[in-house]
Amino acid sequence: MSFYLSHSAEETISIGETIGNSIKPGDIIALKGNLAAGKTTITKGIARALGIKEDITSPTYTLVSEYYGSIPLYHMDMYRIESVEEFELLGIEHLIFGNGLSVIEWSERIEEYLPDEHIEIDIQRQEDGSRQITVKGLVV
Ligand SMILES: Nc1ncnc2c1ncn2[C@@H]1O[C@H](COP(=O)(O)OP(=O)(O)O)[C@@H](O)[C@H]1O
Ligand SMILES: [Mg+2]
């Protein structure tokens, strides 16, 4: 388990870049933390490490965005998914089991689909506005 303390969005992006440099094809990252904790922000850094030049925007409404860098990045936001049935209707579960990197915000909503072996990043906003970032399942 690794801990980081971030004092700015840019610092969170750098931490994401460090994490992104250690991932391998097929990895799955469950992103935990409240609204506006910084889940999409840290994904920008992960994407940067994969050489993705496009701007990473929140997939809250599109539910999944695909980017093609050194490996594919599937950025998902399951906030609006209310049941496993709803997730299955999307027909995107094959992405999670593919050879890209899946980064899943609000993965709690599709817990049943998460393989036991996954990376977890938990972002907690502190009272002073800084973010405590905990990484499990990956040596960084
Ligand atoms: N240390 C920090 N790390 C990440 N985001 C921060 C930080 N400080 C302030 N912010 C701001 O908080 C917001 C986080 O938004 P976002 O990454 O979309 O959150 P989430 O995806 O968790 O809902 C952004 O507006 C960002 O600029
Ligand atoms: Mg988000």
C-alpha cells in the first residue's frame, strides 16, 4: 500500500502519471472517493503516462470513454448505473476483461464484475482541501 498527499490538481495529475507508469495491459483500477475528490483528475495523469494527448473529460454521461495510447484506456464512470442489469445492457463488460487499462470511477456500483485482482486508488479530501491518495494492489 502506498500513500500520497496532494495539495493541488496538478500534483494529483503527477501522482496519476507515476501510477500510470507502473501499470500493465489488462490492469483494472477501481477509483474510490466522493464527488469532486479528484478521480477524473488523477485519470488525466494516468492517461498522460500512456502517451494519450487528448483531454480526459468526465464520462459521467457517456459512461465510458476510450482512448488509444501505448495501451488502450477505458475510462468508466458508473455513478449513474443503478443495477448490474443496467450495466449489462451497456455491453461494455468485455472491455474490463480485455488487454487495455480500465479505470473505473464508482466501481462500487459494479462490484460483482470486478475481478479479485485489481488495483484500488482511494482519494479522500481532507479538511484543508488537500487529498490523501491511497494505492493498493500496485507497487509504486
Ligand atoms: N489536490 C487536488 N487533487 C485533485 N483535484 C483537486 C485538488 N485540489 C483541487 N482539486 C479540484 O477538485 C476537482 C476534482 O474534480 P474531479 O477530478 O472531476 O473529481 P471526481 O472525478 O472525483 O468527481 C477539480 O475541480 C480539481 O481542480
Ligand atoms: Mg469524475
